[in-house]
Amino acid sequence: AKFPILDQITANLSSFTIGTSRQAIRKENTSVYGPVCVAAPYRKNGILKRLSSFALDQARETGYTYCISFISPENVISLSAHLKLSFAAIGSVHLNCREYLVMGQKL
């Protein structure tokens, strides 16, 4: 938790729910993914999909139940891309007068 936004997210984990899952989201069962930035010339080449697939597979194999990330709602390109990767907006946090969407998925 060297990053203030992660402090915000982990402090509020228990208030988030992913889908219809009944298992509580806790630090012990949740992997953090990202943030990710793919340079503009390399976008739309499947890099994000392959990167996230690898990261999610690793988290699943390690025994995590959930994966979370965060995205500024102003970053509509990233938001759209992560929704296509089966992430869902599960809440929000605020840091330095800015809102960030907490994105999550069950592994």
C-alpha cells in the first residue's frame, strides 16, 4: 500500500460487491491489477487483452478469488477496454478531489 489510492481502495474493500458473489472481498483474497497504459501507437493490437489475461491467470493460480483495479471515469478509452475484459464498476474512491472507479471481477 505504497500508493494512497490503494490505501483508499483497501480500506473500503468490504463495501464492494462483485456480481452475485457472497464471499467477502478482503485483502487476502483480492489481487490488484494495473494501472495499465499502452502507448497509443500500440493500441488495438490485443496487448491489453493478452496482458490482462496473463495477470488474471497468475492471480487465479495463486489462489485469489477477486481482481480489482481503478480507472478515472474521464478515461473513457480505458474504461471501455476494461469493460470488454469483463471488469465491472463496483464502486468509487476519491483522492485529491478526483474520483476513481473501482473495477472488479471474480476470477
